[in-house]
Amino acid sequence: MTENDLEKLYARARSPEEHRTAAAQLATLAEGEHSLDVDVSPAALLVSAGEHLSAAGDQEAAVEMFRRAASSRGHVPPDVRCYLHHGLLEVGDLDAAHQVAEELRREGPVDGDVYLFIGEDYELADDLREAHRWFTRGVFRSVKRIEDGDDDAAENAVGLMMARSRVRRSLGLPLDEYDELVITSPDT
């Protein structure tokens, strides 16, 4: 099984029951001995299973899959805990979601997508102050990487600045230098 196969499986599942069936198959595959024969990690299989359960409307079971994924072998971009954080917010377990976010924050992820993912989760949960904090951390981290010569960080910086500016407008905050960059950018 490949990432492409996971996407096709998700696209083919049309009903809650089909999503549950796919989730069960993926969970079984992740736990089985033959999981070593697939191109995706057990963690990726479990995240996909969790996404299927979420689509089926079973958020609690999705969170359980994301918990299993977080303790399984393999990397799931941007970080497997981002999916757990999202699921925890979906079920209203704000304390657990904040614990996951705090763990990520302490580690200082290099990947700007972690900041974008967590910030957008908080934005969707209508916690705009926390979303602003995450987007701001991500902007600062990405700008630092650009200053250190990492040209790949520029794309992250733009996305984070746009999201941050959107939240700042919603919060009624005045424009700052990063907002000005987004406003004057020919790409926006």
C-alpha cells in the first residue's frame, strides 16, 4: 500500500459504513506483521484510519486512532501529533489538546506546517488568541530559517503570514510589519 492507495481508498469511501470498514482494514494492516511490506508506516495507516472514522462521524474513535498513531512507528507530516491535536479539539477535550500543543511548542518544530496546522485548528475552534500565538511562532521560526539561508522556509513564511494576518484582522489588532508584507505581496 502506498500514499496514493490511501488517497484512493479515502476517495472511494462514500458512506459512514464504508469509512468505518476502511478504518478497520487500515488499523488491522498497521498492527499486522505484513505492515512491514507496505510503503507507508503504521503511524500513517492509523492516521488514515482516524481520518476515515472522523469522516464517518465517530470523533471519539478517530481520536483513539490518532493516539495509537502517535505511539506507532513512522513519521506523518507535518507531525503525527497535529492530527491528535485536531481530533482532541473536535471532541472538546481542550486540556488534552493544549497538552499536545504545549509538547510540540517545547520541541520547537522546524517544519512551519506544524505551526500552520495547530494555528488553523485553534482558529477553527474559535480560539483566535491561541491561533495568533501559533501563527506568530511559525512566522518568527520561518523568518529565522530564511535569515539562516534556508530558502525552503519562504513558502511556509508566506502561508503563515497570511493566516496570521487573517486572525489579526479578526482580533482587531493593528497592522504590523508582517501584515504589511502580506498586503504588499504580489502573490496575495
